[in-house]
Amino acid sequence: MSAAGDAARVHPPVVVGLGPVDPALVTPHLPPGTVFVAHPAAGDLAVAEGAIVRAAFDVDAQLLDRMPRLRIVARTGVGVERVDVAAAAKRGIEVAVTPGSNSRAVAEGAFALLAALVKRVPESHAFVGGGGWGRDPVPTPGDLFGRTLAVLGFGRIGRIVAGFGAAFGMRVLVHDPFVRADEYENVALDAAVRRADAITLHLPGGGGELLPIELLREARPGLVLVNCARADLVSTETLSAALAAGVLAGVGLDVFAHEPVASHPLAADPRVLLSPHTSGLSEGAMRETFRMAAVAVAEALGGRYPTFTRMDA
């Protein structure tokens, strides 16, 4: 047996966390004897065979060069834009993701924003807190029942949101360039905007602004818009103009062009709800995300192909 083989048998595999990773959520799913290092130093990186990587952490070629024994990168979430996939592939390093682990959490977050805006919760809170009750006209809540919800993007998250809307008695429209919904009406983008009382976004970004101001001006006045997908689908400038024109009656955002946000131009508007990109970070979602990432690492270390790779997302 070679010296390398002896070393592999004598020393347990090392898995590192890149970004904040809770050891209690990953170690039960790693192979017995695995050493998990939540805050790795240079020496830990040098011997790491697996890495569990948080969404905001960059894994570039330089970092990969510091990890010569690395066999798998398990990324929490489905995006791999912060991973140098080409450099990993050149080394034979698997890149795994955790598709579906937070779909329900994101869907719940999106619908919570939508419902709060339709019911004018932030405006009502500001009204009571500002002493307007008994003096000024009260904000009148809107209705979900009987209204039209346009779900733009019918993947895992969009399907759940559509189900929520239907459960509340909403008419559901679906727009997706690649997926057809059998149980709801499928429409073109411009028709979705013109007919909707509320819109939720669940499409990937990177293709330019999906909802420019010219398109939003065709919407019914009082439209509520929620974006828990990608910030570039509709710009802050467009949202500001649409709110000022009365086209939009409410905006809910969980994604931003630059994060974290130090200050946001819409933060003081009572028709706007901002969430710090946490809709998919519920307690249950985090447990499932870390479980899937750890299972992928365990599979790779055991010589098996990871169940979820970037190609499966």
C-alpha cells in the first residue's frame, strides 16, 4: 500500500464550512469519523476533501488551488454563479446543490408579503402608530378572494405560490417561457401584467429587466408586486416610478442588486415591505438545506455520484 493510501486510512476525512455553517446540522449526515471544521484555517483547507459552501461565499480558482485534496463542493441553494465551475470540472471536483430544500419557505415568504400588501398591513401599522386613527380616513384593506394572481415562473416555488393563491380563492394565471401549467391558465407576459391584481416573480435573472416601466404602465392601477427571485427582474428605478404613478399599490422585495443593503430608496414608503433575503432561510429550510449538502458530501466521499449536482437543479 502506498504512503498516500496509508495516510487516507489513518487520517479521517476533513470537511470544511465556507461561510456560516452550523456543525450540528451537518455532522449527523457526514460519514462516521469525519472531521468537520466550521472555521477553517489554511491547514484545514489544504487537507479538506469536501466543502459545504453558503450562498454568499465565492469559490474561485485561487481558493480551489488552496484545496488540493478537494473532491466536492456542496453549495447551499441552487445557484452556482459564485463557484468557478470550469476550474472545479478541470480538477474533477463535483459541484452539488440543494434544489427544493427551501422552496416552500420562499413560497411562504412571497405569499406572506403579497397578503400583507393586499391587506395594507404596513400602511395600517403606520396609520395607527402615527396617530391618524380617529382623525384621518383609515386605509381600506384589499381582498385576495376573487382577485387575479399572476405567477411568473412555474418551477418549484411558483407551483406552491399558485396553490396558495388558489386556496385563497384567487384566479391564477401562469407565465413561464419553458413550463406549461396544466391546472391554471397559461398566458403571455403582457397579458399577465394587464390582467393581474397581484404578481409574484419566480424566474431566473440575467436576461435583462423583465418588467420595465413601459410594461407596468399597462397594468391595472393598484397592482401589488412581489419579487423573491432576482433583483434584476425589475429595477428599483422602475418600482419607484410605478409607485409614484399609482400603477403599483404595493411592493415586496426579498432580493436586491447589492446585498447587504445599507439604505434603500423605497424603505420609507409605507406601501413597501423589504426583507433581508431571508424568505428561504426558515428554520426548517435551513435544516433541510444543510442535510442535503452534507448528504451530497457523504456520497462523494463514499465514491458515489452526488444525488443533486448543478445539472439537476
